[in-house]
Amino acid sequence: MFGAQVHDYLYTFFKETNCDILLDEEHYLTVQLTIDIDKKIMNRPFYWKYIESTNSEPNPARLTLITDRTKVEKQLFGEVIHFGSARLNQIFKATKELGSFVQMYEKEDSSTGKFTTLTPYFCVNYKVSYYCDQTKERLYSLGINLINGAIEDNFHESICELSLDPKMPEGAFCLQYIIKPSRALERLDLMIQKIIQQDDHTWAEDAKKRWIRELEVLDYFYEGEETRPESYEIEKKALEERFNPRIKVEIINGGLFYLK
């Protein structure tokens, strides 16, 4: 499930940033990066500084990104990418820099000549990170109908196959939203909190158990000392930072979509 989410996200990112998608298989894709995207996600500042200072011909990277290694049967050389991987975090960062909010309209089939009514939806893509001595990340795409308030999960996936344009199509009428985007964001924030609350939190309980065991080992090494040295407090604090369960919610991007 999560591999498919990553794959869809990558496909959309590279398509929208004008990178050539050379190969798109179910569990991996090969892309030719543009100069701009190479600079944003490949960590090659010295290479690009050299190219620009010498007026040399640029050679943006070509990437094969594997979103589910277990499903790839043939031998394939590429970079495995998943939630928490450095490359995906770089792409999230690039997405924020390139545009955190969009307004798009579903295109009309000009051959029909029909008058189209478009309904407004507000979408937010969240990244939820679960931290302790181990890390787990999940991506959620929530969309809310600004007329009736209905919330849809996997909203990004539902619009991936639609033909969207930043310009309102001719002959289309956009319904005026009843729920303001600011209020919609509040509702989606409450929904993501509810999703987190209903999630399985045994990972946090297990982390606390490992934390207690490590504290017992630490106490054993300093057993018998009347006054604990500063090094004890430093190590104890380090264990707390390592094992203490915490959850971080980030908004990657969002948008206002007018759909049929």
C-alpha cells in the first residue's frame, strides 16, 4: 500500500516538474531529471558550481527509483525509495519550495459542448512521522468537499488520472464554496488527529519498555556511587531523546480543486 503511494507521488512530482519519465513500471520508474530538479534533489552543489563557472555542458542525472524491491523479479540497478529515505525527504522539500498550494480545474471535453458545473474540494497532503529509537513515516492525502463537508481519504490518488489545468475551462461554472478553506483546514487537521489516535500505538509502548531496560543497565553501571557524576545525567538524557515516543505531523502541500 505505502509503496504504491510513494510511486504515485513520485510519478506526479516528476510529471509536474517536466522531468522525462523514461520508464514507468508498477514498482519502479526511471526518470531523466531537469537541471532545476537535479539541483534540488541530488546534492551536487560543487558539480553545478563547476559547470556554471566553466560554461560546460550540463548533464542532469538519470534516476531509477525502486518503490518496492520485493516485487521486482529481475536484477535491477536503482535506488530503493520509501518513507523515511533521504531521497524522498529531499523531494518533499523540493515540493514545498516549488509550490505548497495550487488551484486546479478539471478539464472539460471540448467535443461535448456541454455546460459543466465544478464542485470545489480542498486537499491537504500530510506526512506523519513516528519517532523513537526507530522511525516510521506515513503519507495521508485528505480532501474535503467544500459544499457538503464530506471528507475523502486517498484524495491524491483519486485525482491522479484526471486531466487538470490551472486555468478555468471555458463554459464551466464553479460553485461558490460554503465551507471556507480556513475552516476546511481545521476539519482536516481534526481528521488527521483522529486517524493518529485510532492507529496502533504498541510501537510507543515497546519503545518505553526498551527505554526502561536501558535505564536499568545505566543504573547498574553507576550502582554504589553515592553521588552520580555528570556523565550519568548526560547518558540518561541521551536515552530519553532516543527512546521517548513522539509524533510529528507536517503539511507537505495542498490545493483547491474544482472537479466535476
